[in-house]
Amino acid sequence: MTKVLRLTAMAASVAALALAATEAAAAPVNATSNATAKARILKPLVLASTANFDLGIIVLAGSGSYTATVSLDRANTFNCDGNSGNVTCSGTHTRASYNVAGTQGQSVTIASGPVSMTNGTDTLTLTPDHNTTVALTNSGAPGTDFFVGGSLSIPSTTSDGVYTGTFALTADYQ
């Protein structure tokens, strides 16, 4: 029985030490300065195409090996390979148009990659030309319009046909 009492006395000593350590903890204090909480709530962005891109009709006219560049930039300036004589351009030229809507006063980043244009068998690559940032001038509808142009490099060996592709633009708040 002596052994049992000693173990009980020992457990009581450990419990008393633990209680003493808890009582010796410092009292809570208030911060000398407080952090602020903040949340910016924005309307969802809506990006919509309002007009398609069209370089018109391009006739390969040069002889020998060459690569012609035909472009229509976002400012609506058309260039038919600098009038080199390698290509002849005609028809209606139309830059693409987009509308982005969201929260007034916010800046939106516009991004895209190259556009693969195919006639079913061959592929050409259109390099888009657009603003990288658009400022939203109103909240929600009617949104803010911007234009997209592009340049197309056409080798003299390009097959004839109608080449089509799809822009993959994205818009994101800055």
C-alpha cells in the first residue's frame, strides 16, 4: 500500500506544478494598432464579339518564292504587302469589334494568342492587334467597345480557298 500512496502523491505533485504554470501566464493585451479589413466587389466581366474580322480578297500575283504580309490594324489602317506587286487586295476590309462590360472605372487587361486560320487542309497564322488594356467608362451595359485587327503572312505556295479561324480573346480585371 505504501507504493500506491507514493504514486498518488507523485501524480498530485505533477498536477500542482501544471496548475502553477498555467496561473503564471501573462494577461491578454490589446494590439497597439489594428489591421483593417477590405474587400473590393466587382461586377462580372462580359466580353462579346460585335463584328467579325475580314481581310477581303487576296490574289497571289507575284512570281518566284515570296511571303506577303496583309494587315488591317485596330486603327483600321489596311496594308496590302506595301504594294509590292506580290499580292493584289480587293473587297471589304473589316476589323473585329468587341464590347466589354463590368464595373465603371476599372481597367481590364485584354489578351489573345495567334489565330490559326485554315481552309480545311492548309493553315495560316493571323497575329492579332488589339489594346492590351481597356478602361471601363460605365458600369454594366452598354459597356466599352474596342477593335481588333491583325496581320497575315502568306507564302507564295499558299493553297487557294477561304481561310477561317476564331479569335480567343480574354478579359480580366487588373
